[in-house]
Amino acid sequence: MKELIKKLTEPYGPSGREEQIRAIIRAEVESFADEIRVDTMGNLIALKKGTGQGKKMMLAAHMDEIGLIISHVDENGFLRAQGIGGVDPMTMSGGRVQFADGTVGVLAPEKRPEFRKEPDLAKLYIDVGATSREEAAARLGQAVGFLRPFTDMGQRVVAKAMDDRIGCVVLVETMRRLKISPHDLYFVFTVQEEVGLRGAQTGAFGVEPDIGIAVDVTIAADTPEAPKMAMKLGQGPCVKVKDGRMLAHPGLKDLLINTAEANEIPYQLEVLAWGSTDAAAMQLSRGGVPAGCVSIPCRYIHSPSEMVDIGDVENAVKLLLALLANPIEI
Amino acid sequence: MLLENLSNAFGPSGSEDEVRRLLARALRDKVDDLQTDALGNLIAFKKGTGPEPRMKVMVDAHTDEVGLMITRIDKDGLLGFRAIGGVDARLLMARGVIVGEKRLPGVITAPPIHLTKPEQRQQIAKIDQLAIDIGASSADEAKGLVKMGDYAAFDTRFEVLNEEGLRTVKGKAFDDRMGCAVAAALADGKYAVDLYLSFSAQEETGLRGARVAAYRIEPDLAFALEGTICDDMPKDKDVSPTTELGKGPAISIMDRSFVADQRLVRLLVNQAEANGIPYQFKQPGTGGTDAGAIHLSKAGVPSVAVSVPSRYIHSPVSVASLNDFDNTVALMKAALLALPGAWN
């Protein structure tokens, strides 16, 4: 599992530029899928057919990560950028980024004392080692993601893009271990979640599921001076009750809870004050879809060092396997 | 010139009839079908010459402009109003406007400089402190001329500023009458693909017309045409303007509303280079276009936006270059002629 997490978190893939990570995930799941395709927006859709009489289910995890897009190349070859998704300038000074072609850049602030007082993306630039505008001109419009190595701390692991490559890991592992299910399962690795749940919106329209479940990260509020929420690392995957844009379908939520309890899988309830997931987009597709979310508690979300508990990830897979093995009525 | 007539036409979001009429008249004999839908989108269809099944290409430009709506009639005959779309309140005082179905001229109030204290002059009047004066001296007189819910548009006449060089022109509503004029110019061509020119309503109030038009048309590809931000004025620091006048059509890679389909960006760049058409990239990150609504239609539509750089959009007067306009038409024609072969 840890090798898979490393394999999926390190590659490049900011929103709108998911080709590389999609190819890696495709290679992981191709042999488990009865059908596999890429839709118009770039979502990777892998179908595992059910034995029959089941539901049509869409399980979504997003491949894209937050990043930056180069908006200006100055006369000395330094690059300026705008954000892709919810980037936090405070996490950037001194950091490194990677381009699609593997080029590395350093994020640096103008005037450090000012940046310390007020971190501002407009006061950051990227240094790729170019010495002139001509040398770096082609970078205009290119996107970058954070560059950090996966780190194994034992029970905990740290990487950039756990949001939501860890969700992708859970789906890959579920596909790998799933023996038999009555349901037609569409494992959808979505694009452009971080810029507005866009891949999930069009993906759900195309798949037309009876039920939608997203697998994403949620805030682990067990760090110093954390906002008062219930989710903690190591207490099990979270069954989402509500977040910033969605009230989970109560029947689906209860089913997830009952499945966890019946199979003695630790779980937590998640009420998230803000933020949202692909589930919110699935819920409003066409005439509406019962939707829910299994969330992996994660510290330091939208920083280059996101931390999850391996036990929570394992238990999320177990929860999904238990759910999908049986008929579903909600 | 159609662009001149379009720029002068009255058309705040929700009241685009005059613009639609102009376009319908211009296109009637050049297209196979013309329809207006429930939201006021005017959709012109040109059947392709290629074999079936033909690719469906949607070219979108929005007919509406930012404007004002009358919300109250004061006892002194002045008209209170609100903004329709992203109107910059700083640019309203003392402006000339055209009001209502009778197209009455009016002026947005401003206290004379003699009567304002220096501190007052530092502040920007909020919209609810302003009013439109149509010369009525009482509420009764005003009520005979206008009613609540009437629209007002900026009163600006189109003019050519320079016949040579950049061939600059000034007028209102280049966002997006520029796009409309480009789209209308495409009706002259003969294409292998089925072409849907969607002159969409209510973009400025939330990309609303385009959302509905795309749902009905179900295009395979979409191009959104705009008049876009051009802030190429001298700056202290070495920063990129969003676009620059005279550098050609601006291709969007990403903005607040969408990530452009990379294949369509490549198609446009290849066609520009093959045909010697100057082009630029719109600086990623700012603004939104109808492509934002179109690309999310149903199961998704590969989309891109192409814009004519226009200084001072969303103000009473914009400035653009007819060279950029001509090059945008040329690029779009080349792109449409290259389809469907050049796709994928």
C-alpha cells in the first residue's frame, strides 16, 4: 500500500493537466476493469461489471492537485504565477515546484520582511535557473505542482497531493481486492475537482449513476489550536454527514455507518465546516443522485506535506469492500 | 459597418432585442436557420458540406452588455438604479445614459465640484447615492416616461480614432459586440462542419444564455468569442498585461471559469502560425467567459475562448484595434476550415 501511495502522490498533475497521473493510474487498474475509457473532460472511467440485480454506482476520487499557472516571464527569466485551486502562499516560500517536463523551479518571495507580514501570491516568483526572458519564454501558460518526496513515518505517511491521490489509492485497492459484487461499479478518477468539481459534474452526467460515493480527504482537527471538529487521525475513515456544499443522503450515510459497525471497522462521523468534494457535484447531476462520501482524515491539507494514518486508509478500503459486496437499498 | 451598429445598439442583460434584430437582419441570407430560444439566445445554423455524421461546432458570443436597471422613481423626478452585470461604480458619475423603451437620454447625477468638500471628492459615490436625471421635474412626469425595471445603457457613439496603424476604434460594449461581429463575419464561409453561431443572452449576469444554448445544441466543440481585458498601459514594474492591443487575437489557456481544452489551444496556435496570423495568450487566471458554462454542459464539451483585446471593458467606452478584429476573424475562419480533420 505504501509503495502505491508513493507512486500516486509524487507525480505531476495540477487541475487541467492530469495526463501523466491518469496514465499511471490507468496502468494500475487496467487489468481489473471490464471496460475502461477516458471521457471528454479527461476523467478516467473504469467499469467493474456486477453479477446483476445491483445498482449502478459511481465511486469518485480526483486525480488533480492544486498548483500554479505561469502568467508572466520577466526580462531576467523569473516567472510569475496565478493559483490553481486553493493554494496558500504561506506554504510556498522556499518551496520547489515541478513542471510537466520535469523541470524544477524554486518559489521565492520578493522582500522577505514584507512577505513575512503578509504572504501574497503576487509577491512570489519562480526561479527555474533561466537567465533571460527568451530562455524561459515557453513557460508562459504552463502549470506546476508542488515537488516533495513521499515520506514513510511508520503509522503515518506524508506527501504532497494526498488530496486526493490517497482517494485514488483507496479506489485502486478496492478495485484490486474486490471479488464479487452485485453492482455495476464505475470507478471514476476525476479531473479538475480543485477548480470547481468540474470533472465530477460532467462525469456523473455521462455515467448516470444510481448512487454516488466520493473518496476524498477531510480535515483532521487534532493538531494544536485546531478548529473544533470531531475528525482525528487514526480513528478510522469518516462517514460524511455534511460539508460546505452537501448534506449526505441520510440513507446512504446510515448504510455506511451500519456496514462499518456490522464489520467492526472503526469509523468517525464527519461534519466539515467548509470545503466540498466530488460528491456535491454528483448529487446535483441530472434529476439528482443519492450521494455520500468516505473521507480520509488528513492533517495540513493544501500544504506540501499532507499527513494521513495508514490504518485509516486500510479501513476505508475495508469499508468500501464490505459495502459493495452486498445488495444496497437506501 | 456591422461592428459599429452592434456597438451602438442598446442591449443590457435581459434586454438584447435590438442586438438580436441587427444580427438576424445581417445573417438571414447567409445561414440555413435562425431561431431565438426561451432565454433570448439567437442561434444561427449553417449546415456543413461534409459527409454525415458531421461534427457540430458551437461558436458563442454574447449579445448583452453591462448596464443599469431603474429601481425607483424619486419625488423630484430622479431615477434610482442598480447595476446589471459588473458595472464599475467609479465610472458612473456624470455619465450620459439612454433609458427605457423610449430610449430617452439621461445623465447620472454628480454634485458640482464647487459644492463638494475635498474629503467628499476622495470618496467614490456608491450606486445607491446616485440617480439618473432624464429632465423630469416630478415623479408624475417621470412616471409618464419610464417605469421600474426599465433598462439603461451607456450613451456612447462608436467612432474610428485612427484610420492607419493599429486602426483603433472607440465605442461601448466591445465586451462582447466585438465577439458578435467576429461570429457574424464567419457566416460568410463554407465549412465541412455544422456551425452553430450562438449569440447568447445574459452572459454578464452569470453565463446564463450559453448554458441553455449548449444544452440544446449538444456541440462536439465550442469556441467562445469575447472582447477581453486589455490593460497594456505603462507600468512601473515588469508585469504582463492581460492582453495587448495590436498583438492579435488572445487565446485563453485558463481563467476563473474554465481550463481550455489543450487540443483546441494547439489547433488555434497551429492555424495562426500556418497562416501568419499574429496571436497572443490571455494571461491565465482572470475573468470568465461563456466557455465556463459551455464546457460543463451534459457530459462535457471541449472548449476554448478567443478574444479581441479591448481596453476599458465594463466602462462606458472601450478602445480596440481593427487589426486585432480582422486577425481574430481570420484565425477563427482558419480554425473552422481546418475541422474536422485537424481535431485529434
